[in-house]
Amino acid sequence: MVINRFQFLRVVFLLVLCAGVSLINVKGPVFHNVTWKQSNNPYNVVGDFQIPIGVTLTIKAGTRVVFNMDFRLLIVGKLKIEGSLKNPVKFFGNVTNGGPMIVFQSTNLSESSISYCNFYGPKPALQINQGDPATGTLNANFIFINNSAISNYYGGQSSIAISVNNSVLLQSDVTRGLILITNSDITSSTIDQNAICNLTNCKIKSSTISNGYSGFNEASTVIWKSILTQCTVNVQQNTIVIEESNLTDVFVGGDGAFILRKSSANGLTISFAWSHVELTSCKIINKKNETMVMGWVNVSCCDIQGNKQNTGIIVNGLLFNLDDTQTIVNSSFYNFAIGIQVSASEGPITIANNNLYQNSKYNLYNKYGYNIVATNNWWGTSNPNKIKKKIYDYYEDILTGKVLFNPFLQNKNPNVKCLQ
Ligand SMILES: *[C@@H]1O[C@H](CO)[C@@H](O)[C@H](O)[C@H]1NC(C)=O
Ligand SMILES: *[C@@H]1O[C@H](CO)[C@@H](O)[C@H](O)[C@H]1NC(C)=O
Ligand SMILES: *[C@@H]1O[C@H](CO)[C@@H](O)[C@H](O)[C@H]1NC(C)=O
Ligand SMILES: *[C@@H]1O[C@H](CO)[C@@H](O)[C@H](O)[C@H]1NC(C)=O
Ligand SMILES: *[C@@H]1O[C@H](CO)[C@@H](O)[C@H](O)[C@H]1NC(C)=O
Ligand SMILES: *[C@@H]1O[C@H](CO)[C@@H](O)[C@H](O)[C@H]1NC(C)=O
Ligand SMILES: *[C@@H]1O[C@H](CO)[C@@H](O)[C@H](O)[C@H]1NC(C)=O
Ligand SMILES: *[C@@H]1O[C@H](CO)[C@@H](O)[C@H](O)[C@H]1NC(C)=O
Ligand SMILES: *[C@@H]1O[C@H](CO)[C@@H](O)[C@H](O)[C@H]1NC(C)=O
Ligand SMILES: *[C@@H]1O[C@H](CO)[C@@H](O)[C@H](O)[C@H]1NC(C)=O
């Protein structure tokens, strides 16, 4: 049978329809500049697609890149993803337990860029590889990552390797390295303990932010000018710092250190039996019976209120360094059952210039065997007998120390300046 050109084209067309795949299968190293565009959609990655040094892969708006098998784009040269708001580039990585869709290695990351690109997992989206160190910063702007991951294995560097801006992370993980995320929404996602992130101007919801061993000494994850809702902050090691942010229903736990400055919180639980907590210039409302337990305390200029049944803070006083001094100063604790409870302390603790008042059981509860100096505080009254009634100490149980509260303030400390 002789097939004419029309019939031949129809057969090809039907084959394409039946298979549901295009004829653009890509793989292997390419040694010339390549541009992928929408008119050839989709691009099926059927082998490692490698871009060597000196070569650029440009992916234009509307292009779809499909990984049905566990291959990747390996970028040693340059990658330019140039989607648009109306017509983003889309990567589909429907491969479970696979390696990343795009891997950068031994390259100057500043020469690549990603703009308006959606990544659908579960295959991880982006990774900076170890090996010959990459340099520079990869700018990823207006990306959307769903059910996928970003990872930076390019160890030892002190600068940000991936800068994610104006983006959305949904059900995704940031698994490693130094990563900057700005102006982005992070929902139902995880910042892993090996990732050291700077999250600035982000809306973070139902997510977990961890910090741990990273290879960088004392490295901290920083959250700045952000909104955290229903999040878990898990500081396994080192420090997580949150500044100028608003928190709702946040749980902080772990063995590292936690710093909250110039922030406000509505529902903050701290479960930090052994560790350092600094709260500076914060307004904290714990009306859902939350409490804040910490091993070492540094609270200044905070306004902290409860629901009349809970305890404001419980200090366990377990110090890493006996020279560390613990302080609670210039702060207000009110509307709790117990304002401040000191359960243990291995070093001196200073409680001064605070307003400790309107707490239903005790303004200060000394639960351990040493005296506490708590002078120059306002206790809601200038009657020493009434002050004593709201202090639990030696006079309630001779096994505990005394609270030395004299002299005390005659008026509420007006110097408590909360939230700057
Ligand atoms: C790719 O294009 C760039 C300029 O955009 C050029 O410098 C480079 O030599 C080209 N590479 C190849 C392999 O043609
Ligand atoms: C992903 O792949 C699985 C089989 O591996 C398939 O059942 C599923 O429909 C695919 N999902 C999408 C969105 O393509
Ligand atoms: C990396 O590329 C950027 C932008 O082209 C350039 O400014 C920088 O000098 C490059 N860095 C190195 C180490 O080549
Ligand atoms: C994100 O991915 C999940 C499954 O992986 C899917 O059910 C959901 O519709 C996706 N959401 C968006 C906004 O793409
Ligand atoms: C993020 O994008 C905005 C513009 O949308 C720009 O002003 C800002 O400098 C970018 N930030 C970073 C860290 O790239
Ligand atoms: C976090 O990133 C923002 C935006 O780039 C920057 O202004 C700020 O200094 C960074 N913070 C830290 C602690 O590096
Ligand atoms: C936090 O809330 C205060 C008061 O509502 C507001 O002025 C501030 O802009 C908020 N901060 C952020 C990062 O949303
Ligand atoms: C307590 O926090 C304040 C504010 O950051 C800081 O200046 C001070 O050094 C801290 N005190 C101790 C003992 O670390
Ligand atoms: C609130 O917490 C206190 C302990 O801090 C507990 O005794 C009390 O039963 C709790 N109340 C509710 C309603 O959970
Ligand atoms: C407490 O407030 C007083 C008076 O405003 C101020 O001099 C002092 O520096 C404050 N101390 C701390 C640790 O904030």
C-alpha cells in the first residue's frame, strides 16, 4: 500500500495523540546554545540533559518540561528560564524518590537565572551540587514550587547560593545550605535543619522551620519582617532569630537558642527546658493557656499577658556557662495564674524594673533553694504584706529560697516600652 503525504502526517498525528507525548525527547550533553520554546511542547527529558561550560540553555515562556523518568538538567554552563506572568515555564517531575530536576555544578550561579517558573513534584526542583564549588548567587524570581524541594549542597560558602524572591513554596522542603527567601509565601512546607535560611518579608503558614547542624558554626536561621501562623520552630542546634515579625500560634522547641525581638505574638509556646531564650521588645498574648519554659532567660522590655490559668514563664536555669547572667527586666507579666516561676537556677538571676501584677495566684514563684533578688519591681500595690501574699518562697516552704523584693517600686514602671 502506498501512503501519501497526507495519510503519513495523519498517522504521525494519531501516534502522537495516542502516546500523549511529543516528539521532542531531550537527553545527553549539548555543545551548542539551545532554546526551548512553547511551540515544541512538551520537552520530555529522557536522559541526563547536560549543559557544559560555555553553553547556554534558554527556556522561553510557556515551555513545558516533563520528567517521567528520574533524569535531570545538569547545568555547568548557563540556564536562563524566561517565563512570564501570564505564561510561566512549567516543570513536571512526577517521579517519587527521584533526584532534582535542575542541578547546578561548578558554575557561576550569577550567570543563570530563573523567572516565572512553576515546578510540580514530587521530584525536587533545584539543587546546587557539591564538588567543585559553584560561585555567585542563583536568582529565582516568581517561582512556584508545589510538592517539591530546593537544596543547596554547595557546602562551606559564606554567601547566599540561591535567592528566591516573590515566590510560592507549597508543600515543599528547603533541605540544605544558605538560602535567602524574600517576599514569598511558604505554606505547609519545611525548612529543614540543614538549611540556614534568611526568610525576609515572608508569609509562613502551617510550616516547620528547623535549625541544626549545618557545618557552619553558630549559624542561624533568621526570620525578619514576616508573618508566621501555626508554625513550629524547631531549634535543634545553634540559633533561630525572629525579628520584627507577627506570630500567631507558634510552637518553639528544641535544644538550641531562640531569639525573638521587636515582634508580637498571639499564642507563643516555648518548650525549651535546657536552652537559651531572649525576648526583647515583644508583646506576647498567651490566652490559650500557653506557657513559655526556658533553660536560660533574657527578657527585656516585653509586655506578656495570660488567661489567668497559665504561667507566664518558667525558668529552669540550666546554664551552659555559669558566668551567664539571667535577667528579666523592664517587662510586664499580668493576667496569669503565676507570672514568673523560677524552678532552678545555677547562677544569679536578676528580676528588676518589671511590673508583676494581676496574677491570680503568685506574681513570682520561687521553687528552688536559693534566694532571688527581685528588687525595684512594681507588684500592683505598695503594701508589703500584700506583695508577700503574691510571692511564693521560703515563707511558704522552708526548702525554697527567699525572694528579696525590698525596695520595690511605688508605681507601675512607666519605662516598660514594649514594641519599640
Ligand atoms: C552561546 O551564546 C553566547 C552569547 O549569548 C556566546 O558567548 C557563546 O559563545 C555561545 N556558545 C556557543 C557554544 O555557541
Ligand atoms: C504521576 O505518575 C503516576 C504513575 O507513576 C500516575 O498514576 C499519575 O497520574 C501521574 N500524575 C500526574 C499528575 O501526571
Ligand atoms: C559571576 O558572574 C557575575 C555576573 O556575570 C560576575 O559579576 C562575577 O564576577 C562572576 N564571578 C566569578 C567568580 O567569575
Ligand atoms: C499541589 O500539589 C498537590 C499534589 O501534589 C495537588 O493536589 C494540588 O492541587 C497542587 N496545588 C496547586 C496550587 O498546584
Ligand atoms: C525582589 O524583587 C523586588 C521586585 O519585585 C526587588 O525590588 C527586590 O530587590 C528583590 N529582592 C531580592 C532579594 O532579589
Ligand atoms: C536577610 O535578607 C535581607 C534581604 O536581603 C537583608 O536585608 C538582611 O540583612 C538579611 N539578614 C541577615 C541577618 O543576613
Ligand atoms: C505586624 O503587626 C503590626 C500591627 O498590626 C503591623 O504594623 C506590622 O506591619 C506587622 N508586621 C508584619 C511583618 O506584617
Ligand atoms: C540580653 O539581650 C539583650 C538584647 O539583645 C543583650 O543586649 C544582652 O547582652 C543580653 N544579655 C545577656 C546576658 O546575654
Ligand atoms: C492551663 O494550664 C495550667 C498549667 O499551666 C493548668 O493547670 C490548667 O489546667 C490549664 N487550663 C486549661 C483550661 O487547660
Ligand atoms: C530598662 O529601662 C531603663 C529605663 O528606661 C533603661 O535605662 C535600661 O537601659 C533598660 N534596661 C534594659 C536591659 O532594657
